Amino acid sequence: MFLGATNAFHDETGQGNNPVTGEENQELNKIARNLKESGMGWVAVAEENIGEGSSREHAAMEPRHMGCLAFVANSYARIFEANLKKQGVLPFTFANKADYDKIQAKDKITFSDLDKIAPGKPVTMTVAHEDGASENFQVNHTLNDDQVKWFNAGSALNYMGSQK
């Protein structure tokens, strides 16, 4: 997972800094595993056309398995976005693409009112910076009514299994 990803805040491909242990220069998949084991969800932030060229179904399944709650990007490869939805991982887009450049390496991200997520309704993403400052950004999604049910159930498969 993410072994070939370019981290904007790190020189080496597939590497990052672990917010749980403080270790620098660790594989992104090990960081995700550590976050999951610590009971912390995480968010992937990406620039343009995320998921393009990947094994898209597995590329969505593994982050979900490792505790990813959402992706926030400027744009998605269409099939990858659909697969994130099936996995119950929220695929958000920045309402203002320039907001991508405001994300910092040690930010903590939260989303408001996910229990009220609805088709066509933007979501507020709060980004808390290491220096104590915070910013609110509007993020959009393309979830329809059924996909909202998938998210609330944890995945499309979980939702389908809950139907009698």
C-alpha cells in the first residue's frame, strides 16, 4: 500500500514520518498499520487523478483495511473513486483546488457532521496545524443515497449483508 506513492513532505518514494512513534523515514504501509493498531483513523491527501493506473479495487480495499477513513484530492480516476465508495472510504475533493497547497506535514484532519452526510451536500474539513492554528475547508463528494448507506455501514458489502 502506497509503496510507489510520492509523499510531498518526504524525499523517498513510499516513505513518511510516523505520527504515533515519531519515527522518520518509515514505509507508509507500516505507518498506516501503526495508526490502525493505535486506534487512529487516517486520511490520505492527494493532488490530481489519484488512483490512475493502479489496481484500483485493491488500491481502495487495502487503505480501508488499514484504517483509512477518507481521501481528499483535487481529482480521482473515475473507477478508483467508485471503488473507494464501495469500500466505505469517503472520496472528497477540495472545493478550492488551491487548498491542497495549504496542507502541512503534521496536520490533523477532522470532518464535521459526517452523520448527516447527504448527496450534493458539502462537508467541512478542519485542518489543525502543528503550530496550533486551524483552517476550515469545504470538501465535496459525489455520493448518492445508496453510497451514503455503504459509508454508514462501513462498505457496500457490509450494507448488502445487513439487508434481509
